[in-house]
Amino acid sequence: MLTKDFYFDLPEELIAQHPSNIRGEDKLMVLEKNTGKVTHHMMNELPELIPEDALMIFNDSKVRRSRVYGIKETTGRECEFLFIQPLGENKWKAMVKNAKKQRVGCKYQFPDGSIASIIKNSADEGTEFRTIEFNCNITEEWFEVNGHIPLPPYIRRQDTQEDSSRYQNIYAKETGSAACPTAGLHFTKKMLETLETKGIQKAWVTLHVGLGTFLPVRAEQIKDHKMHYESYSITSETAKLVTEAKKINRPILAVGTTSVRTLESAWDEEKQILPSGTGNTNIFIYPGYKFKVVNKLFTNFHTPESTLLMLVSAFAGKEKIMNAYAQAVENRYRFFSYGDAMLLL
């Protein structure tokens, strides 16, 4: 199967550059995966569309202010870093813009005066990656002082104060993501209360969003694409709820593709249980994959030729997804992180 098989035409004006005026006031498309039937709704209708006995799984990872600008010592020019993963002893894995000019030995000064050097060119992981070593301890407070909200590249503007809250899920609590698990952006406190009132149960996993989620597919054949590892954790409470739900064929509705990848990675098929604990996953889900845990999915509209589009195509069928996306374009749905939502039943 080719990467280009997942291309579709998307007018640029449908790529949401800003969140909706009020959180949760978004369109919601429903796709019945068995029939391919598409219906159009608003987000406030969601509780009436979900089976009452569903178990909803949310990813509570919180976005780090991981986009940081440093001044290169030799040129005085600004350089952009996206910090992905701590490596211990004040070292970090980062994506670097204009990477060809950022070589081992280059030094940079950051807004608070801290200094860092490139100590490794991680070419084996991609040409953009570098290992950065600092002259000080790097804490979450350091990112709060020096960093910016890491808006994705298709949002063609600088981050603002509004993004500090709107590019963050209201239930986020475990800091570590370099991008928001954006399906959750549609949920408000009122929506969560409404779901609870209806008796729909919620549970939480944590997957820190990194390169495995948003790095583009560069391989011609999708089977040749290699996902990067991302870390996840599952509480004993969530593990018990999912395991029991599977035993009685209860609907398990994942909120976002990161929740899907966590559950599908961790599930023990032999024992028929979801183990609790921590782990790393580089699972790549594309058509042909047999889902073991998740049977309902709430998600956003994804970019052409992306691993996320391949995942939803595996879940509902490529032709049905492509037809639904064509209808989304026709009906002027807003796409990507700050866009509208989709429910796959």
C-alpha cells in the first residue's frame, strides 16, 4: 500500500488557524463504520450519540512549552528547537530547524541566559535530530520561562497567550507532550459532567505525544515507515476497567489516536488483560490491522498521507474514511488540531 493512496485535496482555508470562539462549539461528523453512513451534528450532541454503557478512554498528557529559541554563538542568529525527550544529565533529544547548519560543537544561548551545545548528530533517527547538553539543570520551570506552545507547522502563526490554554486539554495533568492530543480539545467541564450524568464511564491513560504521532511519512510504501517510540503509562484502575469491559463486550471508546495506540500496544492478547504500568510504543496502525481493544473512536480530521489518517482508515475502512473526508470538505468542516471532530461508531 502506497503513502500516496492516502492523499486528498484540502483547500488551505479549511485548515483551522485558530480554535473555535468558545471551546466545544465545533461541528461533529458521525461515521458508522459498518455501513459507511455519514451524519452531521454539533459537539453538544455527543452524549446522545454514545452508547450509554460505553467506557471512554482519555489521554491526560499535558503539553510542554517545548518550542524554544536560542541564539547561536558564532552567528548571533536565532535557532528554533523542539525539545522531544529528556536523556538524563541535562541532555535532551531535540528537533532543530535548519538542521544542516546546526552541527556538533555549536553553542546557543537561551532567553534566561542558559547555554547549551550540540553534542551528537542523531542522523540515524532523521536529519533533524540533535542531542543537546545544557550547562544547568533543565526543569519544567525552565520551559515555562523560555518556551513557547509547540503549535504544529500547518498553523502558520506564532503562538499567543490564548494558545496556552486552548492548545491544552482541560483534564491534562501529566506534562511531557511535544504536541497536544487534540481530540480532547473539544471537551469542556460541562461536557464531562453531562457524560457522567448520563452514566458514561471515563478512564485515563497517559501517552506523551512525540515524533511517533506527528512525524510525516516519507517512505513510498507505508510498510517501510518507522514510527518513533513514545512513552505511556496505565493506572491499575484503568487496566481493571478495560479488562472487565472487554470480558463483557462493552463498548470501549478511545478519545484520540494516542489513546488507541496506548491500549492496542499494551493489551496482552494471550492473557486477555490490559496490564498496568509504563512502557514505550512505536506501534504503526494502518489498513489490515486487527483491533484488539478499541471499537469506537472520537478523533479530529487528519492531514493527508499521515499515520493518523492511516490509523482511522484501518479502523473504519479506507474508502469510507475518504468518502467521509470528501463530505467534510464539501460541508466546510475545519481540519486538523484546532478543527472539528469525528465520531466513528
